[in-house]
Amino acid sequence: MTARVLFPTQEIGSLAKPRWQLLGQRGEPLDERARAEFRAADDRLHFAGDHAAARDALLDGRSREVGADGVRDLAALFFLRYLEAAGLDRVYDGEARRIEMYEYPIRQMHGFRFEGHVRSFDSKYYLKAAVTDEIRLDRPYHVEEFDFVRAHARAEPKIPITGPYTLADWSYNEHYLARQRGWKGRTARRAAQREFVVDLARRALRPTLAALIERGARVIQIDEPAAGTHPDEADLVVEGFNAATDGLDAEFTMHICFSNYRDLLPALLEAKRCRQWAWEFANRDSPEHDGYEVLRALREYGDAREIGLGVLDVHRDAVESPERVAERIGRAAKYLGDPSRIWVNPDCGLRTRSLEVARAKLEAMGRGAALARAALEDPRR
Amino acid sequence: MLVRTGLTGPFPRSEELVAATRDLDRGRTTPEAVEALYAAAERDVLALEERLGLDTVTAGYLRWADLFRPIAETWEGFTVGPLTRWFETNTFYRQPILHAPPIREPGALAARIPPALRSDPSRARVILPGPYTFAGLLDNRSGETESALVHRLGRLLGEEVRELRGLGYATFQFTEPWLVVHPPEGPRAEAVVAGYRAIAAALEGGTSIVWTYGADARPAFDVLDRLPVSAIGVDLSDTDPERIPEAPGGPGLGLGVLDARTTLAEDPAEIARLVRAIEARRRPAVTWLGPGMPLDLLPHAPATRKVRVLADARKALGDGGGP
């Protein structure tokens, strides 16, 4: 194994889909703006060279001829080159083929019934399903997507996959709750949720992870954004993670964001095969509040795993300066007491920002990591 | 046994309304078209509540963005702040930021009550934030202490109640999850009681219900039982029904018997058994049945199924129309 540079960089998840992808995969001809964006991106990244026929058809208004899958192939190539051009050490395809992180995996399973939309806030909604029967997986998912990335990535691929706890928390629990006797109060609800999480882990996640590993996946990010919703269920997050990864050999990371991490400790530390915590910090970091101070807690508990250090706020357009990124890395290194454990990444997926802003942020992140590296090598800087 | 039923929070928007509000955001429809859908959807919720014989009606509060927004957007002293998680759910509210002691805007809240309720306000349930939850969840930059703010908000909500009583509204629910998630003690508890005294003084024969959810209510009963209100509501999904303390002569009791966190429908006969057991022990003058958490944590179809359970539970308890 080759030694890594200090403060390697990685992405976390999804990116905003370009206009040409959205129009193209719907079978609509590209408008002038979409064509211009495609040409500019290809001029810069040369992503479509091996798919010249598809590129030409798309630019010629023949989206239907390319087909939705063909357009998504082009988009996946675009995102790989986009992230590689930003200098990232670990990349994926911007989740170009995924609508979002809940509906797609649930649709690969039997035992669920989609119930309709729930309001998240204002006029934003999400589709939510209920588990109504035994969970059964037709076949592992994300496999073809990973095959494509592996075949085309020049940097090391890291595949993200929604974790069992989040899939359970974002679903309604009917099947397992119905099996509980008596009034369905807090105790019954928790017992039912535990069964649900573990079944999801064993019957859906683990076979999928095993298939991905068999196809060559070495770094797998388990996304558990729901982990902070119910802090007293941190043990269920862990139980799901351990069941999903049981007996599997890969480098597993766990991404959690917008949570009070101290509330999840020390329970979370029992996630046995998790090698890296990829957490959001920049969003909560301000002159009034040190967003990285929570890292002290890991040191207090003696946890020596890697940290995927969120240094880019995905909810603001303002681009962090490289100096700001470097300062954040330096502060985190001080709290952890070991700079070699730090990977540098955005807080979360950058799909909330335009591709232009995301690119500027990622480039600043790379320059910031280099500054932090140089400062450590030459403390006078 | 006097049993009353009613919704305790917003009802979910129909799938048609979901699509329309999304389209409005994307510029694919007009505000007028969405307004017409809101009006029709409110009438549908009202018709459902009436068909099922609920004692109070809400028309769903479909337009309310969150519990605080009607006040935070109209009273002086507030701005609307960042998205913030609503307790342990995957829904979010915009945290009100209070920059100075708030000043109530007369008529503003009345204008935001669903139009479908205005023709017969006597049966409407007006849903408001409770002063303790409001004070506890806003970003207080006003310089006032939390206890003083709780009391002040109680007085202002009392003024609101007085105005709405004048318009014919009679039943007021104060939504107070914070009371059980962070039960107040000492001066804060006294401020809560004082806030509700101010509300009670304005009630003039109306009904006031404090509705809690989000945590086991037992640690909060010392305060809850002191509140000068018509009923206190607890969510039986979080509070063990068998451990609700006795309080003969205390306020009426509200029981959250529908769990909005699951699509699994409750058994009306089991609800009836629980309610009878609790009433035998606590002997409330009146028992209000409703969902614990607001039903808008569910999509429209399962929420509609659940609210039917409420009516069936009422039937299982007998007619519920008298002592």
C-alpha cells in the first residue's frame, strides 16, 4: 500500500445535476443554455471523448436516441472528471444516477408500500414508505453504477450507500410494530424499530455491500444522516452498521451530518468496522462558536479512527478561502492530536449548491489542504 | 364519562395540493390556482371532521408553514430565522428570532385562521403555540429573560384569545411539547403558570387545552396539573397510560391516542379500554381524544385512515355525549 499524503481530500455525496442531464434523460432536446453548458464542460474536462456518438446526438437534439441511461453515463463521466479536476483523492459519480438517497434503495426491496408525500418544511416534501411485510431484496443495488465508476475513475472510488438506520427512520414501521403485543408505546416502538433496522441491515444492506466488495469496492461510505434525529437510538445506528458490515472486508466510513455528535457518544463508538467518521463541522463553525471543538470528545473517549473533516458549508454560496480551510484543518489536528487521521471533505453532498459554486469550494478545499500540509511540514509558515 | 374528540394539529396536504404547491415554487402554476385548491382542500378536511362527528374542527391548517410562522411573520419584534428540526421528527420549522419585546398585531392571527372555519367559529379549535414552547424554541435576542418572556407571551396570547373570543371562537389549544421535553422548574414553572393565568383571564367561558407530545409527560405533571386550563393533553405514544398520575378534581385530560409516527392503525377497542382505565383512576371532568403528534407527519391517505379510528374509538366508548 502506498503512503498517502497528509490531509487527503474526498467528496461526500451528491452534486447538482446539470441542465443538460435533466433535459436529456427526460428525452427532451437540449436548449441553447444546456448545449452551451455541455460544450463548456467538455472543453474543460474532456469527459465525453469515449462517448462521442452519444455526445453528438445529445448536442444535435436527439436525446431520445441517446436514451436516459446513455445520458446518465455521460453525466457520471462528467462528475468523475469534475471531481478529479478539483484534485480530490477519492471520488464518485456525484450520484448522477440516483434521484435521492431513500426512494431508490427502498424501491429495490419487497415489503414496502409507498404511502405518499410528507412535508419537510414550507412546500418541500419527501415520499415516504411503510414497511408492511418481510423485507426481501430482489438483487443487490448500485452494482452496475459502481461497475461504471470503477471502469472509468482515475482516482480512488468511494461509493456512498444509505445506511439501515436512516432507511428505517425515514419509513413508517407497520410490520414490526404490529408484531409487538399490547399498546404500541415507547417500549414497543423501540423494540419494533430495532427489528426493522437489523432486518434492513441483514436482508438488504449486507448482500448489497457484499456484492459491491466482490466487484472491487474497497472504500464504502455508509450514510446515516438520520442518526442524530433520536439521540437515544444511537445504539440502533450501531447495531444496524455492525449487522450490515458483519464479516465483510472493506474500508467502511460513516457519514453523519447536522447532529449533536456528543449526544451520540460513546454509543456510536461501538460501530466495530467503521474506520472513519465523516461528519459535518463547517456549518456550525463561526467566530462565536468553534464547530470543531467536539472532536475533543473523540480524544476523551480514546477513539483513534480517521476523521472525514467537513470544511465546506454546503448551505452557503460564500466560498471558503484556502486559508480558512487550512485553519480549520489545523484546529482539528490540534483537537485530535494526530494530523495523519484527517481526511478533508465538504460537510455533506454539495448538491445544494450550483456546480460553479461547488467547484470553487472544492478547489479551495484542495488548496487549503495543501496549505495545512505545508504549515505542518514547515511550522514557520 | 364525557368524551370529546378533535384534531390537535395540522392535517397533511392532499397529494393534489402537494403537487400544486411544488408547481408554484417552480413557476408552473399560478397563486390563484393554488389558492383555489387550498380552499377546496380545507373544505374537504372540514367535511371529514364533520362527517366523523368530531367535536372541534380545524379545516386542517393547511396553509400554516409551521406553528410559529403566523405570529413570527406578523407581530413586531420578530424575524424568521433558520430551518430547525421540530423535535425528533424529520420536519423543520423556521426558528423565530426575537429582537425586542414582541408587540402583538391585532387582527393578524385572525386573518390566518382557515377561511373555512370562519362561518361557524363556535366549533373551531384555534391552534396556537403555548407560551413556554414559543419562548423556549425561539432565538431570544430581546434581552428579556426566558421566564419574563414566557409570562409576556402568555399575556399577549391572552390578548389574542380575547380578540378571537369576540369573533366567536370558543376552543383554544396551546401546543406545548417543550413542557414535557424540558419540564420547567422553579421560577420558569411559576412563569408558565402565570402565563396561563393571563390566558385564563381572557377566556371568558371558552375552553383551553394544553397539548403536549414528544416525551414522557410524567415528570411534567407537577406543573401540568397546576395550569388553569380546561384540559391538559399527553401523548400516549410517549407516556405510559398506566402511569398517568391520579388527580381527582384536576383539569380535564387530553389523550393522544393516535400515533402519527406510524401508518399502523390503532385498534379502537384497545383505545376504549385504555381510556376507561385512565378515567377510572384519574376521573377527569372531560376527556379529549386526538392524535398525539400532529397528523401531518403522515401522508394524506394514512392520516385519513387514522382519523377514522378516532371516531370509531369514540363509538367504542359509547356515545360520549354526556356524563
